[in-house]
Amino acid sequence: MNEAQSVIVETPSEAVRLVRMYRPQARNALNLVVRRGLMQALAEASEACEVRAVILTGDDKAFAAGADIGEMKDASPPDIHARRIEAFWESVGGFQKPLIAAVNGYALGAGCELALACDIVVAGRGACFGLPEVRLGIMPGGGGSQRLARIAGKHVALRYMLTGERFEAEAAWRHGLVTDLTADEETLPTALAIAEKIAAMPPLAVAKIKESVVKGLNAPLDAALALERQSYYFLNATADKEEGVAAFLEKRPGRFSGK
Ligand code: DAK
């Protein structure tokens, strides 16, 4: 546990880190302490070679109910600038290993943006999403307006952002924000099973696939296809490719070295 116990880091297995936002008295609202704790946990997971996938979660009531509204109250633009909140969002968006959100309860505002910034989102049927910033006279500032529009399309993004209305996990799944819809009690086990599956894959292939998709989405198609091709050639020169092909032909599981 770190940062006054607002973020708890668990190691369900050597290859999987579970990072839990823990500020239940405020529905896990992302104050400065929680943001710092998350940044620290991600930096440590990034450094640790044995970690192959990270799960972000909250508790039964909330993944996270947004940025801390109390901290916003008297914040002027220079105050907000000085807090360097973008460093937090960059640490999530730029995280190189697979990041899985396991969402139960509320994922609102910055909490929803956090889920949107992950690579895979598992949600319990009772989860509730939304970007209600408009009701506070502001707008999503953690990438939500761009990521929701890219994932769900302009109409869906504006439908929810302009009204601030919440939407249920089932709708989030229909709109493509949620990859896996589960019973609430299955959210974490499902996320863990996905993380373990990824962790058993050849690490270089996993890294290149994530890089190709995430960077490719920000690039024109020609440049994105060139990046994909380059990564493909790179992977063809790895020991893991040799092992993966040999394992298939010999009808046995692959033993990958990450080389
Ligand atoms: N901030 C602070 N405290 C919060 C909170 C929040 N976002 N959400 C809940 N809490 C606190 C409540 O004040 C309450 O505290 P006490 O009264 O017990 O002291 C406690 O958590 C329990 O909340 P409720 O009593 O309201 O519990 P309910 O189950 O009835 O309702 C709720 C849960 C999540 C539906 C409700 O609390 C709610 O609507 N919360 C606000 C949700 C919201 O509007 N979220 C968006 C916040 S704005 C930026 C990047 C991103 C952002 C900003 C800048 N930059 C890069 C600059 C993001 C902005 C936002 O997220």
C-alpha cells in the first residue's frame, strides 16, 4: 500500500499487478494523493520486468467517481496548471504494458476517462459510466472527449457528454467501451483470467501489438500500416517467433523467453 493507503498494489501472480484505488469514503474520487499513488504504482509496474499485465480496479461501489470535486472548488487556471494533472494522464495513456480496467460501481468523469484510457475494460452489469462534467460547468479534461468519440463515435459521445447522463454497463458494452460484461462478482476474476492469458503470451509480440494499435490510432493509415509492417518484421527475427512456430508444429505449448 502507498500514498496514505489510497492505492493498494497486489501481486495475484508474479506476472500480474493489481492496482486498486482505495478511497471508499469518497467513492474513490481521484484527488492528488490517489493520482500520485497510481502514477507510482504504474511506474513500478513498468520497471518490473516480470510484470506482463496490470489491472486497475476500485471497489464494489465505485471504480472512481471522477476527479475530486472539493479540490476543484477554488482552483484557478494557474492552480490547475501547477498541479500538472496531465502528467498523470500521460502516465496512463503512455503506459506500455497491457492495462485492464475492472469496473464495478461508478466510473464517472475522470473515473470513466481512466477506464477509456485502458486497453481492455471488464465491467460488472451493475457498473455505471458517465461524463457528467457539463453539469459542473466544465468538460472532460483527461482525454474523455477524444477517447469516447473515437471508441463510440461522435453521436454517442455528444449524446452523453452534452447531457451529463449516466449510462449502464450494458450500454457501455454496446457502444464498445466495455469489452467484457460480467456478473459483478465475476469482474475481477474475469480481468485476472485475461491478464494471465496475456502474461503467458510472448512479451515482445504483446508489446508490439499494443504499440501498433495505440500509436497507429493516432497516425494516418499509411504511417500506421508502415509501423505495423516494421513491427511484424522485427518479430520475425525473435527467438519467441521460432519457439511459437515450433511449438505449434510439435503440438505442445510454447515456452517464451521474451527474446
Ligand atoms: N469528488 C469528491 N467527493 C466525491 C465525489 C467526487 N467526484 N464523488 C463522491 N464523493 C463523495 C461525496 O461527496 C460523499 O462524501 P460525504 O458527503 O460522505 O463526505 C461520498 O463521496 C459518497 O457520495 P454520495 O453520498 O453522493 O454517494 P452516492 O452513492 O449516493 O452517489 C455518486 C455516488 C458517485 C453518484 C455521487 O457521489 C456523484 O454524483 N459524485 C460526483 C460525480 C461527478 O460529478 N464526477 C465528475 C467530477 S469532474 C483534468 C482532467 C480530468 C478532470 C478534471 C481536470 N485536467 C487534465 C486538468 C475530471 C473532472 C471530473 O471528473
